[in-house]
Amino acid sequence: MRFSFIAYARHALLACTLAISGVAAAQAPNPMGPPDQFVLEAANQAIDHLKADRGVKAGDLTRINHVVDEYILPYVDFEKTTRLAAGRYWRQATPEQKTRLAEAFRGTLVRTYSGALVKVDNGTSIKLLPMRGKPDADDLVVRSLISQTNTQPVQVDYRLEKTPQGWRIYDLNVEGIWLIENYRNQFAQQINQSGIDGLIDALNSRNQ
């Protein structure tokens, strides 16, 4: 059973937000280091800002959007996520449509992340699970178990790619459902109904 487009986005990105806000002790993330350590460092940096920002605690969307833009989104490869979510339709899009689609999709992620941030509490924690596969691979998965007050732990996996600039997250698996796969189904349905421009308009309308 698949979540709806927005419901899954909120659920998955909440889980990703919790992971990038569930650890203590700040240290600047090093995208050139080991991928699991990079995830932990990103988490440490974000949690300090989440706890210290009074605007975030008060639910100020402007402040929340600022935290998302500065401390979460820099570690996400938007273009690759958008390209994979669009699938074969990406090749049919013009350069201008690709730019607009990526920007609209980014707005969707900002909105869903911001909605998730207000739910983070002091009981949120993350535990990294043993990594599988070759440790020197350029494309791999970091697995984690996320706990929050009065909820059952949720397994969340992060797919990362090593780029010239270091590790970047481009996909997310929440309880067996990959983010890109879910978006790909929703994108295809919307494009079949109203074309690529229709998908862009639909994303932008939800972002307002």
C-alpha cells in the first residue's frame, strides 16, 4: 500500500529531519569523511540550531525555513533526486523545464521539512545500524533506527553518492518505501494527466 504524495513526503521527510536532529554534540559535517560519520556530524550540527532557535520552537515558519535551507538541504542532491523521480520524463523535458521542476520540487521538500521540524522533541534520538556492502563504494546506504517520545522506533535508510564535493543524500527509505520510487509514481501520474508543465504547476501551487 502506497502513501499519498503529500502524506508520504511528510512522513518520510519527518523521519529524515529527525535523523538530522537527533544527536547531541556539535561538529561541522565533513562530506569527505566516512558516510556514516558524515550523517552523524550533520545530525549534531542541526540539533544545536533546532534547540537554540526560539523561532523554531515557537513555530515561526520563516525561521524554520531558514534552518531547513541552511542546515538540512545543503546535504541533499536536489537535481539527482528530481531527475530520478521524474524517470524517463526527465529526458523529455527542456533545460528550462528541468530547472523549473527541480526548483518546484525543492520548494516541496522545504515545505514538508518545515512541517516536520515543529514535531521534533527532546526525546528524539537516532541509532546507526551496521553498514552493509563495500565500505569503499561510491554509492551506498546508511541505515538507522529513529526513536521519538511515545512512538515505536522507525527504521530509516539513506542512500548517498560520493561526488567531487563529498557525500550527498539523494534517496530515503522509510519502513521499506523509497522516497524516489514513491515520487516517481506520483510524478508519472501527474505528467500523464497534464504534462511536465502541469506537474510543475501542481507542485508550485502546493508550495504557496
